[in-house]
Amino acid sequence: MYIKQLSVFIENKAGRLAEALKVLSDNGIDISALSIADTSEFGILRMIVSDPALAKEKLFESGVIVKTTEVMGIVLEDKPGSLANVVALLADNGIVVEYAYAFLGCDKEKALVVISVDNQEGAVEILKNSGVTTINPSDIYRV
């Protein structure tokens, strides 16, 4: 039900992102989703990867700060308003969406979204009762 997301804290300097991504590449870890938020001094690289435990270990060994959190992946119809409807549904039930970003998918009629909320259990129940499909972690991890 929940997907492990890596949050990697990296300096906002030339080459730092490349170094972190090379660590993953060198260890055969595939990235399914990625988001970068930055400030003038550092960035937060959020990723969904094929082997979160190995990725966390190898990134930590490379000298970066890395944290694992749980997020949800949801499947939406790929049409205008789908995400707006889900976000409104959650808001109407008092659930705050902290952030969201796109997810890699192969179905041209479906959109995949990573979503972080302040009440995951409540959100899962609301989404389930409303017919919104959540992504099973076994569909993402390839270890």
C-alpha cells in the first residue's frame, strides 16, 4: 500500500546530482519517479527506486544524507481534472496534501502520481472507498 521514497539531501553545486545518480547507476538501481526541490544552498532529491534499501545504503556510503519515508502511489485517469478531483476529495475530508509528483508509467490512459499526505491511513481509506486505485509496492520494486 505504501511506497518507500528516498529523500536525498545534496549541495546545490555542479556535479552533486550527477554523483548521487551515478551511485544508483553503478549499483543497478532503477529510478521510477523523481522530484527535485532546491534552495540556493541545497536540494532535496525525492525518488522512488527499484531497491530502496540498497539505494539508501549506497547513497549513505557515498557521503550524502538520505532518509526513507512512506508515500502513496495512485492511479488516475489521464484526463484533465483527475488529480484535482482526488485532491479536493482529500481536502474535503480534512487531509492535507504535502506534495505530489508524477510517476513513470506505460499505460497512455492512466496517470501515476506519488502523493504525500498528513494522514496516510485516512487517505487510503477515503481513496479506496472512492474507487481510486493505489499502487502496490510489489509493482515497483524489482528485487
